[in-house]
Amino acid sequence: MRTLKILILEHNPFQMMALHQMLNAIGVYDVLAAPSLRVAQRSLARRGTVDIAFCNPQLRGGEGLALIRHLVEQREAQSLVLLGNVASSVMPAVTALLAEREVQLLGHLHTPVSAVLMRRLLDIYLMESMLKAQA
């Protein structure tokens, strides 16, 4: 698998570890895992942009939407995967943010996260990246 750089913003340590291990099992090893918006921003400043960010837009204190806004404004992610049960009332805000800079919404993973669905989303990203490179 082409090397992917992934960011996970997840407050729950167990969920973060499970996502990280799933990505490793799929063959993705360049994973930035952050328990808070502040840590995510520091990691991005230190390590640079990511291909895909995994984030629940409804994290406490608005950190999920704030991360999405940061990723879009700073152009620090190509794509986004939403985590958790996202209320339909939140989706218009997420969609509007992503449309500002053409950040792709790859999909949505409900918890517990399925490794098969995660792999499918990563494959979609890789396929679309390959098609863009050929164009």
C-alpha cells in the first residue's frame, strides 16, 4: 500500500488505540494520534500535512469541528473520515467547511469501527489519488 499519513483525533484512549492498531494491521504506519485539538495542531505543525484525518465532529467543546476548520483553513488534510454517530444537524456545517477548500469527505465510520469499511475508504482515497496523478 502506498504510504499514507493519517491523523486521528479521538478523546477516548481505547478508541484511539483501536483505530491506530487497525490502521497498522492494514499496513498504514505513519499515524498521528491526538487526544485533543491542541495536540493535533502541534503534531501537524511538527510533522506536516496528512492525507486523511479521522475525526468526530461532535467532540466535546467543539474540538471536532474546530479541527476540521483548522485542517481546511491551513490545507493540512486532503480528505476526512467522520467517526461516531454524527447528528444530521451537524452535517451541513461539516459539508460547508469541506467545500471551502475542496477537502474530500471520504466517508463515515460508526463505532465500533469495522476494519473492512476502513480499508475500503483508504482504497477509495488511493484510487482517486492515482487517477488525479494520471490526469
